[in-house]
Amino acid sequence: MTSNLKEEIIALIKKLPDDTTIDDIMYHLYVKKKILAGLKSLDEGKAIPHKQVMENAKKRLEQWLK
């Protein structure tokens, strides 16, 4: 993860407009959480290679278009 997540979150919130709602803040925190989870998966080698994703998408699209 990150060296100081708390400081990153505080900085993220400070960048938001003054009229930001709690829902806006929660959304940004959710997105940050998902990004960090994705980066962790990459670091652990759990990601699917782009080429494989594209091949699978192409196969699915071909099936839908039959």
C-alpha cells in the first residue's frame, strides 16, 4: 500500500471543492480504496494480462453477435 495513507486521504479531501458533500467524499474514498486494491493485486501477480482480457472480450462479442 502507501507509506502514509492517512496523509494521502487528508490531501485528497483538501483538494475537493468547499461545497463537497459527505457523499462526494465517500465516493472519492471508495474510488481510492478500489485503486489501492487493484495496485495490490498487481503487486501480488493476481492481475489478468491485457492480451488475455482482450481475447476473452473478443470471444464473448463474437458469441453475442451470432
